[in-house]
Amino acid sequence: MKNIQDHTRRKEKHSKRNVNSNGDELVTEMDDTLTTNDICTAEGVYMNVVKRKTEEKSFKKNKAPTTNEESPSNITKARIIVTALILLIILFLILTIITSILLKYYLAMSEEMSHLRNHENVLLKEGLSDVKNRTDDQQRMILEEVEMIKKEFDDVKLFIQNIKAINKTLVDMSGGTRNTCRPEWKQIRSDCYYFSTNLKTWEESKEFCVKHNGILIVIKDESEMTSLWPSISEGRYWIGLKRNPNNINTWVWIDGSPLTYSAWNKGEPNNDRNNEHCAEVIGDINLWNDLPCHLERKCICKGF
């Protein structure tokens, strides 16, 4: 603004010099003309300068906040990225630690399982060996029991034969018939029979008859079976018949003789539940039945 005013003043001085050298009228016109133009020019220049400065200030003013606004945004983004990277690193470290722990646990469990399998195999081998030994012992015991039973059969058979021989001798000495039996014994034809009233197992009945100088009845034919029926019309009685211990599908009499005559009931013997190894006679039908030896029945003893 000051420069413009100085320029205007110089022009005014120049105008005055012209006025003084050429005349009053010319000087006056030039002075008016120069003064008006200079003023307009100066004002235009001044306004342009002011406008330009105003625009520059406005531009700077508008530009500065943009720079200031973008800068915090960039810083925030950078912080977010850094934070995300830190979190990822922490997560990676956590996963690494967890993986290490799980791997260690898996290895420990694998070792424990291997130890258990080895221990189980050892126990299994020991168990199989023990079972085999026990089986061998049991087989040996069974064979010994079978041998003892055979020996008992042989002894009983020999004993019966001796008794029969003695009985035959006594009968011959008495005139050919025996007409008397011990008290509580019943004579049927030429033989004496004892019909018990107490209940016993098959083994107990066998021992009972032996103690009373008799044998659990051995029935050899139908006529003997028929002669017994009036005395056993009621009740169920053990007879001296049992499954062969060497072959459960066959039967043998207590004196060791094989089964040559039988009077089984219909559908018998059926060996129900594989546990019916002894024989009884059912009095009301006068037929035989197989049943478990531990059950209790009356018994029929036959005297020597």
C-alpha cells in the first residue's frame, strides 16, 4: 500500500512539472487524468494483492487442519497394526506353550500305556500258565477219582459176589429157601428188601444200605420190578443205578454190572441241564426217572 502511494505521488509531481512548462489548462487536465487512472490502478493492484493474500491465508488455514487431522489418524492406524502384531506374537507363544504341554502329556501317556500293555501281557502269560497248571491238576484229580471209583466198583462187585456165595450156601443149608428176613426188612419171593421212610441223597442212600448189610437195589428183570410195585405204590425211591463216570451216555449198576433191563418213563432219561446222573423209581407208575443226585428221596435196599 505504501509503495502504491509513493508511485502516485511521483506521478503527481511529474504532472505538475508538465503543467508549469506548457500552460495552465493542459496541466489541469493531465493532472486530473493521471490522478484518476493512478488511483484506479492503485486500487486494483491493492485489491488484487489483498485478495491474493486473503486466498493464501485461507488456503493455509484450510490446509493446516487437514494435515493435523490426517496425522493422528495415521498414528492410530500404526498403533493398531503394532498392537495386532503384538497380540499375534503373544497368541503364537501361547499356542506354542500349549502344544508343548500337550506333546509332553501325550508322550507321558504313551509311555504309561506301553508300560500297562507290557504288564498286562505279563499277567496274561502268568494267568494262562496258572490256568494250564490248574487244568492239569484238575485232570489229574479227575483221573484219580475215576480210578478210585473203578476200584470201589470192583471191591463192591467182589463183595457182592462173596455175599451171594455165602447166601447161596446158607440157603442150601436151610433146605433150598430163605423164609426169614431181619426186623424191618420185607421178604418178596426169596429176597429181603428194606423200604426206607427217611429222605436221603443218592450217596447217603448207598451208604445207608451198606451199613445195614445190604445194597442199593439192583433190578435185573421185569419180574422183580413187578414184584416190588405193591410195596412202592406211593412214593419215589432211589435205585442203585447211576451214569457211567467215563461215559455219561451209559448207565451202570452199583455192583458194576451193565444195564441190561430198564423201565424208563416216557422221554427219560433226558439229563435235564446236564445234571441228572442218578435214577429213581416212581412208585405210582412203577417207572424210572433220572434226576440230580443231590436231591433227597427214599431208598430201597436189597439184602445179601
